Amino acid sequence: MFRVLMFAAAFTLLPAIASADEVVRYQLTEWKAKHIHDEKKADTISKTLKKLGCELEKHQHDGHIDVKYRCPKWHELKLETHDEAHKWEAWLKEYGFKTEHKH
């Protein structure tokens, strides 16, 4: 949970980083879904995926929330540090995205 909130908080700072040297490109052509039992966590993940430019569907049933998402076109994050780029790349891979990390 903390990790998700950390990435969501960090994501709000991204527009201020225009001259970053680290770039993480990402794409997810097929729909993926996360089954989440915590509504606050589902909202945080949904907001982060939306900010990343993903298509998103959210459904609540049987005591959990399905967050379904995809990102058929390539997008990129411009990041300030190599460490930050690796953290985002790991998060994106955890959620099923194809990634490319450029310096």
C-alpha cells in the first residue's frame, strides 16, 4: 500500500520535471486486471493509471474491486534520477507493462 501511495505522490511532481535525462517508455496492449479489496488503494491505483494515460474500467463485486486497464500506445515518463526511473520501471512491469528505459 505504501509503495502505491509513494508512486502516486511522486507522479504528481512529474510535470515539474521537464529537463529530465531519464526516460521510461511503457505500453500495455492487452487488458490487465487487479483484484483489490481496499477501496482507497483501488482509487489510488486507478488515479495513477489514468495519469499514465491508460484506459481504465473499475467494477465492484463479490467483496472486491476489479481495476481493468490497458495502454495500447507507447507513452513515456521523464524522470530526474536513474533510481527513480528504475522504481517506475519496476512498478510498471509489476502491472504487466512492456517497458524501455533510456538515458
